[in-house]
Amino acid sequence: MLVVLVCGPLLTTLHAGTKQSYQLATVVSVTNHENPASYAGNPTDAPLQADVHSYDIGIQVDCTVYTVRYESGLNYLPSVFSPHQTLEVRLQKHVMNVNLPGAAEVRLSIGSRSRVKDRSCMADN
């Protein structure tokens, strides 16, 4: 019983410390996400709002396309998010971590998933 109490937290720490390896993925689509205006009155009376630029990016991993959202305070989208570009990603439940070359890892929320209806993917079922 004492061994379980002593070794249990150690095993949990070791498991949490190991990072999942990256998978190769391909960008399949990029669309500009328009944020709806939240003020219905006279635009000159509207409160100032933060300028956020959002993009919905379709990224295919194996036979699944994940739609993720990239948001930036600048009107800038890294070139790695161009269609047909190959990325390194790590998937979690509702998050995709993208390894940007020469930069830090970017954490993107997954908005949706869809299965690719391709002949090669149908053979995997």
C-alpha cells in the first residue's frame, strides 16, 4: 500500500512530463473570419473595440480535416498557414498545437472536425 502511495504521484508526474510527438498535417483551406459588429446604434457612438483579425484554417491530419481559428491583433497570418503547406501538429481534445518554424508553438482551438471522403481514406475504414 505504501509503495502505491509513494510511486503513484511519481508515475503521474512522469506521464504528464512526456510530450506527445508531432504529426504531419497539410493546410487545405484558409478563410477570413468576420467578427460581427456588436453595436446596433450610430457607429460614431459605438465604444472602441479591439481590432482582432481572425482566420478559419482547415488542416488535414490523416483522413480528418480540423477547422481551427487563428486570431491576431495584427493583420498578419504566418505564411505556414497557406494552402498546401505542411505543418507539424499535436492534437488534444479541443486544441491543436502547431509548431511554427523558428518560433514558438501556437495553440489553436478546434471548431469542427470532418472525415475526408477520399478513396484512400475509405479503404482505412
